[in-house]
Amino acid sequence: MPNQLNPHHENPAGIQIPRIPKKVRGERSREKKIAELTQLAQTLDPYKGPTKQESKILKKYGITEFADPFLLTNQVLLLLENAIENTSYELKNS
């Protein structure tokens, strides 16, 4: 079932995936986005809640609800997965 927020992404769990704002384009920004989301996924402890810096990054990507650790983790991982898939798709079609 395609996700309503990203119709090209299969999302069997039906988790809402926030749209990533397209402020900056290009390969460098894609790499930066992937690196930033990877770092966030590695350091974020959803049970303790995000730090101020992590909160800033999460809000930048449209994640504003931090109460549910499972949902928070899945949103971060799905954003990362989408960023990687979109980069692969853009590189293949360029």
C-alpha cells in the first residue's frame, strides 16, 4: 500500500512519514541529509526523549511528536530509508 505522504514508498505498517522539505538540491545536500539522519538514528534514545539538538533536527524533518518511542524510531528510520531510496533513484535517472 503506497503511503499517502509519499505515494512511491511501500509502507505496510501504515506509519505516517513526514515529508522532507526540499530546501537545498544536489548531490551534496543528499549526502548531508543521509549523514544527518544516520547520525540521528544512531544516537537518538527514544525512551529518554531527544536532546535539544536532536529535537531541532527532528523538527526540521517534520517530526514534532516525541512521546511514542516506537513511532519516533520508525519515523526516523523511514525518513532515512526514503532519503537513501530517493538518492538512488535520482542518481540512476540522472
